[in-house]
Amino acid sequence: MLSQYAFIAIFAVIAFALPVIGLVMAWFLRPKKPNPAKNATYECGMETIGDTWVQFKAQYYLYALVFVVFDVEAIFVFPWAVAYNKLGLYALVEMVLFVFILLGGLLYAWQKKALEWH
């Protein structure tokens, strides 16, 4: 029984060592020619004007989070809709419950005015 865990341990060590070895070799083999042009901050190939540190409002992250939640909902609803004829009443009830839970989250965010653009 211990030999079965030995295979898993060897696999884990190899899985950890291969990326580390690759990164260390890349670090040793890379060209080391630093200069101010390489350390300059740029965006889309253009030099920046003014301060480069910009803080975004937390509101943008809330929009992204709501988008991800409903994107995940689409990922779950699409296969369900494709196999709708083969599924029974239990799957329909589960999907309705899933959509109502997400709808409750949307209504909560709407009530807290988290989706208003300020």
C-alpha cells in the first residue's frame, strides 16, 4: 500500500520540479542588458504622460464580478438547455432554483445600488 503512495509522491515531486527547473534555466539563459528604455512604463507602445499609477474605482470590479456570475450562469444553463428533452422534472426544478438564486443576487445588488454608474 505504501508503494501506491510512493508513485503519487514521485509524480508530485516531478510536477513541481519541472516548471521550477524551466524557470531557473530561463533565468540563467536570458540576456541581461538592462537599460532605462526597458524599465520605462508604456502602454500600447506609447510613452506615458504624467503619473503612471492610476487607481480604479471599486465599482468597476463590481461590474466585472456581476459579469462573471452571469457568465457562469450561461455556462451552466446552455448544456441544460441542449439536453432539456432527455432530462426529467428534477433537472427543471434544479435549474429554476439556480436561476432564482442568481436572480435574488441580482435584485440584492440592484437594491444596494451596486450597479449604478457614478
